[in-house]
Amino acid sequence: MEFDIVIVGGGIVGAALAASLKNSDLSIALVEGQNLPSLETEWDSRIYAFTPGNVDFLKTCGAWEHLDTSRIQQIEEMRVFGDTGSKLNFSAYQLGAPELAFIMESRLIQHALWKALHDQANLTLLQPAQCAELTWHDDAAHLKLKDGREIKAKLIVGADGRDSWVRHQSNMPEVPTPYHQHGVVANFTTTKTHRGIAHQWFTEDGILALLPLPGKRISIVWSVSPERSAELLALTHEELSARVSEASQHTLGELQVITPPASFSLRVLNLAHLTKPRLALIGDAAHNIHPLSGHGVNLGLHDARELAQVLLQRGALDCGDLGLLRRYERARKADILSMQLTTDALKHLFVNDNPVLRTLRNIGLSATNKIVPLKKMLARHALN
């Protein structure tokens, strides 16, 4: 089988890239190792906050029309709290925007994207299909699947997540740096209405975010030490509900678990290059950041948007040409590095018990809250 582009990884970012190239003259294959998870009535504990700019991108990909909008929640305000009463508020109203973000379940958006892909004329879906071997040649990359099928492609796109098989096959020496924290996620019902407001608490021992879901429901991401994570996962649902209620200062009343908690290790990955001849990495295969900003998936969708734009404007160039792919890399490196440095600095600033830093971080939070132009600049960057 021969294609212009083979995308390895059919998650949100890889599927979005494929869908964004639907009107191109490129022949595309999407290789996904897993069966698509079923759409269940229970809420998915993997929740993402999509920026308005990326929602517009998902609409152009054809995914939005396949979504159950009753399971989408808009964020209209964000309230951030330090550990000594300092706070920082972001409001869509102050920005003259209808919303700051859209909360959606991972499983929901992935299903919507795959529904759009099934009607795409220039796309071949290979699923489930396991990769076995990847070799590089001057004229093409050769991908062999475990079932014996062989594929030639002018360009391989690694969109296969943070433990990317494609990245490992590409001899990139960088390794992730662990944060020695785990992100604990779970969904809850609340006794008080969230009113479309997201909350986040920075404390000495962790970072707790409450993201609103439709109705009286929320999703949490609690970044804590591995020991604290193990402790939280060992609690009964009643004990966990009480613990999160207390940590969130009962802002939304009493909580009750509706999805079992899960955890994942946190780390940062910064690659010297996102591209090689006939290779481009996107999404978590290309970078990892701390989840405190909620921008991991948004960075990945920005990758897909930019790479699609570069490929659509390639002219007569081979789509695996390194000079062409470097355009994508140069366009993305500053945004990725900026987000990595920001989240890394905030994590180290708040998750420590240094009294001097404790004073400075809370002064900074309160000062930023009073400088309206600065707040607007920060928030507008996050809307893209």
C-alpha cells in the first residue's frame, strides 16, 4: 500500500489532522491500534477543556455535527486561588467573549471525529492495526504492520501519544523529566450549581482543579505526590467525596463520586526537533506538559492545525521534505516552549514550602488580578 501520508495514532489529535486534510489531493492512511471505545451513558473521567479556537477547528473537521451537545459544558469564568487567600479571576464577560472554553469528554469527541472520518474519500482507515517495524529511505518511509501488511508513505506522522512508538523508532534521544506527581481524575455530582465556573486551588501539597460538566456535575484533576495519589485511590467513594469537598472548601457543596478515580504520572517532554526527513510528531508524541493549565490537548490540536496548513500550502514540494516540515516545527516551537516554561514555573513556584516563595507567589497572584490589561492579555492567548 502506498500513501502520501500515514498518521500513526487515531486519538483526538491524529484524527483531527486526518479530518482537516479531507479536501486535499493527498492520499492518507490512519493507523490505530485499538478498537474505538464504546459510547456509554456513564461520564468519561478523561475530560478536556477545548479553547474556542480549537472548537472552530473541530467544526471545520466535521466533528461538531456528530456531538451530543447535551454533554458539552461551557466555561464562562475561571477562579484561581492561592494558599493564603490570594486569587485571580478570568471572566468571559470581561473579555467580550461568549465563553472561555468548552468542556468535553475524550470519548465523546473521539467518536465524533471518527464518524466524520468514515465518509472521507481520500482516507483509508486501518483499525485495529499494530505497528511492527518502521524504516526510513530517501524516497519514502516503510511501515510494516504485525499482520504482515507493508505500507510506503512520503510522510509518517506520529500522533500515538506520550509513549509514542513512532518517536522511539526515530532515534530521538530526549527522555521525559518526571514531576514526581500524579494526576488524580474523577467525576462527581454536586449539591450546588457550578454556574459554568471552573475553580483551581494552588496549595503546598498539590493543585486541585474543578471543571464544570452539564448539570450538577464536575470533573476533577488533582495533581499530588505519588504517595498522596495512592492514598486517594485507596479511599472509599464516600471518603474521597468528603476529601475533595473539604479541599475545595465546599465551594460546590457536598460531592458524590460518579466515576471511579484513576491516576496518571505527570512529566515534561521537550524535544530538540519535532521533525526529521519524512517524519513529523504532533500532540503528546511531540511534547508533554503539566496539566495545571488544561492545555495539553489544545497544544496538540494547534500542532494538527499548523501541520495541515503547511501541507496544504506545500506547492510542488514532496510532503516529506525536511525543509517543508521545518516550517511546521518553527511555527510550533515557541508556543510549545512558552506553555512548558509557564506550567513548569507555576508548578515549582506553588508546590513547595519555601516561605519566601509562598509570599511572592500569593502577592503575584493578587497583583495580576488587579491589572486588568495583563489579565486580558493572558486570557486572550488562551482562547486561540
